[in-house]
Amino acid sequence: MATERPSFELAKGINGLDKIILRESRNRSAEVYLYGGHVTSWKNENGEELLHLSSKAIFKPPKPIRGGIPLCFPQFSNFGTLESHGFARNRIWEVDASPPPLPTNSSSNAYVDLILRPSEDDLKAWPHNFEFRMRVALGSEGELTLTSRIRNTNSDGKPFTFTFAYHTYFSVSDISEVRVEGLETLDYLDNLTNRERFTEQGDAITFESETDKIYLSTPAKIAILDHEKKRTFVVRKDGLADAVVWNPWDKRSKTISDLGDEDYKHMLCVEAAAIERPITLKPGEEWKGRLELSAVPSSYSSGQLDPKKVLE
């Protein structure tokens, strides 16, 4: 299935689930499953996979897919009464044939618009009508952009409040050789100590044990430096004040049934999120949250990336 604009291909994925394939002229690609509105693959011009998909990922509803970019809505983690991370990641989305205009700087026509509306069961668990529209776009430089627009369509005049995250799993060569820059000196909630609040002390975040932190009031740009691959992921975000950094390490990994025991060595979650200050929408109001991911070669001197080049 292809239209003149946008250009995408509808195919069958694992276990016969429908997926969308986006291709860019220089052989870059991305894949999005309609189950969960879930990006499961993002490849560069060399065909290298840039996202981590669990070696034990289960592509069988109602189990969410482990890896890629799960969508956490209308609840992040257990910040509320719903199932952990909400229900958007285990619902079947539809291709949105006539989305409202979305102003964009990208010239790419490799994109798809998806939409999720609540089912009757969703309304019993979370009694709010909404339209969740998301555009997934592959840019001319290989950047991957997810733009979410969530609108309150309640007819009863009631506002609703939600938390949100793009739970991105990045593929890294060796977690012990990775550093995250852009979150220095910020406050964070440590999920390993009942969300106690601390201030980040290091000049960059490195990994030698389980990490599960919600950084607050974060900048619009965060860099993930993969020393071994000489690659830097740049996370740009808009409308998403927080950033979650997660790696389960060895012991916790063994308790996660759909995560391989060794997967933690080759993955890092850095998640653009709205958690500390939940979003409230009145009927007719719309929220927009944008995530742009790019992968650039790192330039090292004495083992350090020149962060000015990335974070300027």
C-alpha cells in the first residue's frame, strides 16, 4: 500500500501483526507496528539497527512489545491507578487517513500518521474520550521523529490529566562504555529508593549497576555517547520536561520474563517524558509532545567527546 504522499508500505510482521515500513532514499528505514503504535526498528544507511529490541520480545497481544519505542499513555509507570505505563502500548492503532495539518520543518515524505481512540473497555478503566494522533517520520538525514498530539474530546465538559513517555530503548555496544551528557547538576527522583529526590553530581552519567531515575526540568537536548561504536545519539524533545534513564542490569533483568538475561549490556533507555507535572487538558484542548532522534559520528579527544559539538 503506497500513496503519493506520504509514502509508506503496509506489511505483515511477527505473528502476522500489521506493520508500517518507512524507507528513505539512502537505504535508511523505520518500522512501526499498528499494535501499540510501536516503533520497533530504526536503521541507518549501513543497515545497522539503532534501537534495541529484546531478544525475548513477545509479539502477542495483550502483552506489550519489549524494546523499540513503547508509548506510555495515559500513565507513566505506576503514577496512577491504571496498568503500568497505561494502555496505549497494547492497543491496535489505525492509520489516520486525514490527519489535521502538522507544521513541520522536515522535507521527508517517509512518514505515517496513526490514531488511537478509546475502546469501551478503556473508557471503563479511564472514563475520558480522547484522540491520540502520532506521526512517525524518517527525515532526509536519517533522523527519526515522533510527534504526538493528544486531544480531549469529552462531551461532558470534564478535563483530564495524564502522564506520558516515549520509552525509547537505544542499542549500544557495551553499557559500561556509555555516557549520557546534558543531565548534569539536575534533580532526579530515584525509583530504586522510593522516588527519593537527589541532585546529579557527576559531570556525565555512566553505568556500573542498575539505574532507574527520573530527571526533572531537563534540557531540550540530551546526548548518549557510545565510546566503542564512536556514535552519539542526540535526543531532541519538545513539550516533555522530564527524562527517564533506565538500565535494569543483571539481577533485575533475570526477573523480567520478556528480556534476555544479557540484553542489559546492549541497551539503554533514555525516555522523553512528562511525569512530575502531569498534563491537564480541558475539552477541545490539545497537547503536543515531540521527540527527534539522530545518530551522529562522535569525535573524541583523550577518550572524551567534544560535547559542545553535540549539545550546542
